Amino acid sequence: MNQPKRIDGRRIADEQVAQIAQRVAALTEQGKRPPGLAVVMVGDNPASDVYVRNKIRRCEQAGILSREHRLDERTTEEDLLGLLDSLNQDPQIDGILVQLPLPAHLEEGRILKRISPAKDVDGFHPVNVGLLGIGDARALVPCTPAGCVILAKEVLGDLTGKHVVVVGRSNIVGKPAAQLFLAEDCSVTLVHSKSANGAELARQADILVVAVGRPQMVDESWVKPGAVVIDVGINRIDTGEGTRLVGDVDYQRVAPVAGAITPVPGGVGPMTIAGLLNNTLTAYEAVE
């Protein structure tokens, strides 16, 4: 039976964070200030709390200054916008991240648009979305799809001419992933809930990226033998004896078919945080 290559996102992310730490150390040795990241969290979401703690820990490893702003669940939109205005003006802060999801009474679009595009390390502001769309190198790009490209390169090297199928068309992963793979001279197909013959289209992929938020939706019938499979999904399911994390890909069924595959956890997730640190350093270098 085929033994697929397990793509170790943790190891690759560790290497990236170490490289960022070296670059930051070189800056501080020159007497310059370290890059700064502000993380804003509204309310008490246990999953978000874990993500924020991991981001802050990684900042410390990389020598990046981190400031955490924890706001009450009942924080008003005007108060949150006021904090973002303050952080936009803070010369010690190069990156601003608002942890999602937000409480229902806060308008996510309005909040994210208030972050200065130059400090939008999530890459969600319409200005950065537009710069990415036209291939402008000044764009701060979304961290998760950027990580997907790095993982694909880890396996295949040059991606020129590869056919990439992205399953899912979200603004956070699917659409920016398509843009980033296009920038690598790939041919890209987007498959979504209204696509006819989605599995048939997916089977044409040299690189299959799955980001739909449906646990274990993609099985071996979606995968061309030898394809690189990148599973962005993180879902918690009930096993009857507790819960466990699974991706959008049924790993046990797909792994024997794939040439390489990311696990969940330990695949794309660690790359997202490494990308956040890289964007913070990029934003810092743009102004220093």
C-alpha cells in the first residue's frame, strides 16, 4: 500500500519562527526597537483563548513585542473602534489582530475595515485584498493560505504548471489561496457548494486544498493518486468516548491514495501563526 508523506507543519513552522527570530535579533542588536503585535480579544471564547495564548507564546519565541487587549463580552462597537484607532496610531505596534469570531452585536466587517491596511496582519482589509488580487507585492496576505503554499512547496518545490483545486471559496482561505497559487504560476480551480461534479473536479488536482468547515467531507473519491492534499479544516467531533479534532479530509481514507497529506492537528494550523509573525515583521520593515 502507498505510504504517503506526512507533511509536518509543526516542524516547518518551527523553522520559520526561528528564521524570524534571527531577523528580529539582528534588528535589536542594531539598537532598533522590536516589531510589535497587538492582539484584541472580545469575550471569553475557550477556543479563541487557546489560539491567542499560542500566538503570544510564538511572539515571545521570535522576539516580537506582544500586547494583549482582552475586552468584556459586552464591549460596545464604538469602544472597540476607539481601541483600534489608538493602536493604528501607536508607533510601537506594527500589526493588529482582532481575534474572530466576535460577539454577535459587533459588526465584523466594520471592525476589520477600521484596522489600518499597513497593520492588517490578517490580510482581511479590502485594501490588502485588492493588492493581492492585482499581484502587488505590498499586500499583507492572509496567513492560512500563505501557509498552504509553503507546505505545497515543501513537497513539490517549484509549483509552476501544477493544477490546484481549492475546495471552498471563503474570503479567509479559499479566494486568497486561489490568488496565491496563481502567483506561483499554477492553474487554479475553485470548487464550492454550487459546483457541479465537485469530486470529479477535485480528482484532477495535483494539489488539493480543502477548506469547507465540514468534518471529513472529502474522501478518497475526491483525490487523484499521488496528489498533495492540504487540509485546512479543524473540527471537533464527538467520538462517543469524548471528542477529538479532525479535518475536512477523511485522513484514514485519503492518506493511502495521496502522495503527501497534512495531518490535523499539526499541519496547516502552526503555519498560520508563523505567517502572522512574518506579516508583523513585514509591516515593521515597511515603516522602519
